[in-house]
Amino acid sequence: MSFEGNYKSGKAISSVSIYGVKFEPLMVVNLITNEKVSFTYDAKAMSVVVNDLDFKLDQESASQLDLV
């Protein structure tokens, strides 16, 4: 997933749901900060919810997540 833009909303994205993930990732990494981020995997729904994000939407920003 990639996110980038220049927004002035005063909001932040705190979590992202990704569907169609067939296997539980070993980890999820923010490729911009090179930090692992917390996530939950639901095998029945084949989904990953990435938590504790703080993607600010009120400044020019970019973020990329990688499911490993």
C-alpha cells in the first residue's frame, strides 16, 4: 500500500484494512520509517488490519507498508 499527498484536513489515518490476504504476514513494515507496525490477521475474512498508524493528512507526507 502506498499513500502520499498534500492535504490540509487536520486528521490522521490510524488504521488500514487490507482484504484478500491469503496468508498471515510475519510482520508489517512501514518502508518510510523502517519500523514494524502492529497488525491483526483474520484468516476467515482473509484480511489484515494495520493498527497504531499516525499518517497525518495535514502536511505533505508519504508512507508505504509492506506485508512480509
